[in-house]
Amino acid sequence: MHKTLRDMCPIETEGVELAAHRLKGVAYSWYELWEDSREEGSPPARWSKFVGAFMDHFLPAETRAIRAAEFENLKQRSKSVWEYHMEFTRLSKYVILMLPTMEARVRRFVQGLSPLVINEAATVALNSDMNYGKMVAFSQATENRKLKNRMEREGISKARSTDNFGESFVEGKSAFRGG
């Protein structure tokens, strides 16, 4: 009799079981065949093994290679932190082995940030309890704060130039020189 993953080791296989529960149709049929093809007495399946087998079956190697290259070249550039995060998340599923730890994920995210945010984010990334979600939130808050400050400075600068040059001329004479 073939033991199920849950029978072998419930804690280690929790992710695989959850994923299997969510699979439908052809994907679930594939999962059942995959599970049945595992040898009797083999060690419990790890999440990375399941993901690798799933990706191999449902996603062509060429597509994975293209997405991995996109991920490697991903930078924030003119995107907002949120847009960059969404693209990072979408592409990171193709490079699971490149991001084996939370630290690696955070480090790679920070490397792609724009100059507006990267210095502060790199410093905060050194914090041992920094996870990916906290880094995204921190980067967004930093970006928002800096953009707001920039807009306020530009607004003040424009107001001064308008006051000095736009409204300072009265009847063709400069109010500046007491004229």
C-alpha cells in the first residue's frame, strides 16, 4: 500500500498538501499521478521538489528561461515600488532556486530599487528581522515620503519664483526696487 504524503510527515508536506488541495482538473490528475509514481518508502516530498516537478510538467523550459532572464534584469526604473514589487513577485516564481532564503529575496529586491529608495532600503535590509513584506512596505513609505518632500520643495520653489517675478511688477515698475 502506498502511503500518502500526509501519512509520512505531516509538517514537512503541509505546503504540498495545500497546493494539491487547490489544484483542479488536469493539474489535480497530474498531482495524483506524480504522488503515485513516488517509490514506496521514499522520503517525504519537499516543497521545492513538488514545485520543480509541477513547473517541469506545465511550463516549458524555454518560457522559464525567458522569465528567469527577465527577473535577472529586473529594475524599478520609472515604476513605483508597488509596480516593481508586483513584477518582482510575478517573475520570482520562475527563479525559486535563486531565492532560497528570505534574506536572498530581500537582498535581490533591494538591488533592483531606484536610486530614490535604494540607500535607505539597503541599510534597513541589514536588520535581521527584515522580511520581504516589511521591505516592500518600508520601500513604499520611503518612496512616498521622498516624493512628497520633492513636490513640496518644488512647490515652494515655484511659489517663490512666481512671487519674485510674476506678481512683483506693478504698473510696469518693479516693486523690488521700490519703483
